Amino acid sequence: MSTPVLHYFGLGSLGRGEIVRLFLRELNIEYEDKFYVYDDTWPSINKSAGISLTGTLPVLEIDGQRLYQHLAILRYLSRRAGAYDGETNYEKYLVDAVADIYNDWRTGWVAQLTAKNSDYQTTHVKKFQDLFTDFYSRDARGPYLLGDKPTYVDFAVFQALDNDECIGCSSDTLSEPLKKLREAILARPNVERYLAERAAAK
């Protein structure tokens, strides 16, 4: 079986591709990174090489397939592993609901990268951290959305918290549920190793 290939822009720890990369490491899946420059040359590169059907990245080549859309990729990897996706219909609903909320957060975050909004931290960040906190407060077992069972969306929310911090817009104080989530993801052995490697490579 050929080694999976993850196509993404060279954005360091930012963006959608990093969530896929983080989750691949969590699942202990060896893969090859293929990076592209994030500028106006990408459309012509994509057109000539036919990398992405949607024109966007990440794209993951795995199991003889080319997968698009980062949340759909995370779901595919979860189902492939037989875990990380909830077990009951209600658990799957919760995971999907928070994934949709995360995607709404991401739309505003991307806009903030170019059109700086002075109220981003007090409006956008607060709104979505309040929403995340509500969902992550529902299962007292914690620290994950489904209590002691990690799901793919936990990694997406972790990335949202990290990316707001990376652009200097993190909340002054995280809620306890979100602190516990972040600490739990950071303590996962494969994630811990990956983040240490990433920090050493800077």
C-alpha cells in the first residue's frame, strides 16, 4: 500500500491542513507532506497538475482515493479507524453539530487574516468560545465533547483555539471546559510528539 500524501500550503501551524496532519499523527498513520506556496500562483499550479477538484486544499491521497474538504477527510479517517466519530445517533449529532460550529468559526477567522476587524476578539472569539463551552460542559466526565471518548471534532476545536492564539486574538481567559480540552489534546502521546517535532523544526 502506498504512503498517503497530504497536499497543503506551507502555512506552518495555521489552517485546515494542520488539523488533518494532527489527526493523522493521532492515528499513527505515516504520510508524506507535499507543500505549495500560498499565493496567486496556486490556481495555475492546480490547473496544470490537477491536484484539487475543488481548487482548495487540503487534499489527502489515501486508500487509492483523493479526498477533499478537511472535515469530510477527518470523518473518513475516523470511520476508517472505527472510532472518533461517536457511537449513538445522538453522539454523532453532537460531533456533527460542533463541527458545523467550528466551520462557522473558521469562516470568520479566515476573513480576519485579511480584513482586520478590531472587534474580532470581543465578538467573534467570544461568541464561538461561548458556544464551544456550552457543548463541552454537557458531559461531566470530560475533557472531550463525548466525555472520555475523543472525536475528530476535538482536534478541530483545539486547532481553532490555537489559531486564534497564533494571530494574537485568543481569549484573555479560557473557560474551564476549553482549558481541559486543550490540556487533554496536548497530553495525547502522538500529538505531544508531533508538536515537539514541529517546535524543533521552526
